[in-house]
Amino acid sequence: MTPTIRLASDLIRRRSVTPEDAGCMELMLERLEKIGFQTTRLRRGDTDNFWSVREGKGEGPLFAFAGHTDVVPTGPEENWQHPPFEPVIEEGYLFGRGAADMKGSLAAMVVACEEFVASHPDHSGRIAFLITSDEEGPANNGTVKVVEWLEAQGEKIDCCLVGEPSSTERVGDVIKNGRRGSLGLELTVFGVQGHVAYPHLAENPIHRLAPALAELASEKWDQGNDFFPATSFQVSNINGGTGATNVIPGEVQVVCNWRFSTETTAEQLEQRARAILDKYGLSYEANFNLSGQPFLTAEGPLVEAAQSAIRQVTGNETELSTAGGTSDGRFIAPTGAQVVELGPVNATIHKVDECVRAADLDLLKDMYRHILMCILM
């Protein structure tokens, strides 16, 4: 068993269901501090975070690894082929909750740093780790709070590699060099409750909402661009009615979401949505919630280093992509940092029997080490 796989297994054994860390951070810090990292622990609310830095010998950029120790719940553990927090390697795959998302990446980061520092103790610049236990949950007390603290300290990350499982079919085939923004809407439309046999004495909010909702769903919000698909709008929940068949409801609640590109802004989306709702004369309350701005690292030293590392380690070229959901990169990119996501294959993340090809973790470790060489040598 290689050092990377051994550390990944040790992390998986810790039942760190969000927002619990369950000792994962101390396991990482024990290794990092032995090679010269200085740590600030940043507990916020129910969330453990840390910022740990190794100073180089000369001027250079601040390169940060970012990630999370928390994992999603397992669901019924009896449905797992192997107990989710008892890592096992079978037919070349490491099984366990967090193997792919993202304890395997954390192990690869730590071991890559150990190898890099052993070979290049006098590297330039600085290496940092920004780690949270609140990425899979609300993400209110995690990376966003660490970034706020860094800005208060006048600290600026130049390059940040997030270890999210970005790969699709083989490790390194996809780099996420950006993500779409996410804007949520909780909408309540009001009517007048009444008997279905006397509709003239009531006002059905579902009927009133229907044409407006149809227009929201058919609206072309933008055309996207070379890096992002067109902005999409989806309705995720509708709730209305008393449960009785003979009662017109007094209100209906709808939950919606936009995943939007850099071609538009959250403010523009809200304005256009309100204009559509107002057009139909609805009585409503609308609560918009921006959970992440879109970000893009189109080019630069970090993208080039990641592409070079994948080519060097696997002999393959990689695809730049902004597809998928959000990540904590959305909190880091607005500070001006170059941000990319590079991690293992994401086919089993959040699923029963989550697993990762064990050998991929050592390939990933080699990629991370090569990126450090490109950025800090």
C-alpha cells in the first residue's frame, strides 16, 4: 500500500459526516507540520477549518490547496457492499465514503507536498492548505469564513487548486477551470381560498402562477459563451393545496434555481424574473438567494501547470470545463486568485459504494507535485 492510499484509508476511517471533521484535520496537520507548515485553526460555529502555510526561501506566488474533510451521509449502511467507513481495496478500487469526494484528493495533496519539500526544501513562494469541514452542508461557516479572515489579514492567494473530483472517465481527463453561478428563488404566490364549486368566490394562485411559470421556464436568459453553456432555469419544488380535493388553495410555494454564466448577473436575473411575475399581476413574495457567483480561470500559469502535469504523468491531453454544480472555488475566485479543480473520477460520488481506482490517487499525487514544481520552482 502506497503512502497516498494509506493516508486516504486513514481519512476514510474517520466518520466525518458534514459538518463533523472527526479528526481528519489533525491527521493531515500532523504530517504537514512535520515538513514546516505553520497552522491557524479557525473554528467557526459548528465547523472546523484550518489555514496552514509553508514559507519558501525566496519571492514567489502563494499557491494553495483547498478542500474539505466532510462527507455526505451514507444512507442505509446495509446497502453498502462494504461498511462505508471501513476502507477496503477490491479489484483495484478503494471503497469508502469520501474515497472520491474528497479524501483521496486530500491524501494526494499531503503526500505530494511531502515529496516536493523533500526534493526542494528551498522552493520559492509559499504553499498553503485551506481546509474546511463544511463543504457538503450549508457552507456558511467553512471556506467563505476562512476567505474573509484571509482578506482581513491582507493575505492574497495567487493560485488555488481545489481537489474536487473533476475527472469523468480517467483521472485528469477534465479540469474544471470555472463554475456557473447559482441563484435560488423561493416564491410564494397568494390567492383566496375557497370551495372548488364556487370559483367566483375564490382566487386560485396555482392558475394565476401557471402562465408566469411557463414564461420563466421558456425564457432565453443568455446564449452562454465559449466557456459556459446558456443560463438554465429549473423548478425544483411546487407545494400548494390543503390535501382536500374540494378546496381552492390560498397560496402556492415554488422553489426555483438559475445556473448562470458570466454573460449575465444575479441582479439582472432577479430584475427580469420580477418583471415577468409583475406582468401577470401576481400577489407574491420572492426571496432570491445567491449561493455563488460564476468564476472562470480561462488561462494563466495555473491552467498551464495543470495541463502540463496531466500530460507529464498520463501522456494525455485534458479538457477544460465549467460544467457541473458549485464548489468552494466560488468563494476563492472573487479574491482575484486563479482557481482550478483537479481530482479523481466522479462516477461514484455521493453514491452507495463510493470508490476510486486506487492507482489513480498516486497519479493524482504525481500531478499535484508537478504543479508545485511548475508554480514554485
